[in-house]
Amino acid sequence: PHTEVLVSPVILSHLLAQIAMRREIRVVFEELFTVGGAEIFFHPQDKYQLDQESSFIDLERAAEQKGELALGVYRLQAAPGKRLQLNPPRSQLLALQPEDQVVVLGLGN
């Protein structure tokens, strides 16, 4: 499978600053950014059995049942720069189209 890794000096410096200010979040960053840790996935929306009238909270619940954390939606038919919608309002209706993808955080098993 195709995989991309993005680690820029700016991102790394922000992570280190966060850890310096709040040491308890170190374990969260270790889980997110180490080999074998959690990953961000783009899954077809039909994996979650949602309809056009589903809200983001419905997506959160469906992802939770699969052991994942819903982050947002990627819309293939939206204008460039508007395709990725992260952390939408929980009550917002998603109006998902068949080609849309759900963005989740989960384990790569």
C-alpha cells in the first residue's frame, strides 16, 4: 500500500513544545508517531453504513464501534481546498456522497 510520512521541522518543534509544557501528553504523541502506533486512514463512507441524513455524531458512533476515532470527511467532488473537512460540528448533517471518504484514527490491523 502507498504510505506517506510528513515530518517537518515546524511540526516537530510544535510537538516538542507541547511535550515540554505538558509532559503527560508525551504518551499520546508516542502512540501517534511511532512505528506500529495509530494511523490516519481514509475509508470509503459506506464502511460505516451512514446515509445522507447522518450527522458527524452518527459518524463518531459508527467509527467508535470499529475501534476508531472519527476525524472528518474527505469530499471528492468539493472544490480544491475545500475537500478535507476535519472536526465538523457534531450536529452537522454530512450529506455524504458515494465517493466521499471518512477520515479516522485507528490501528493498522
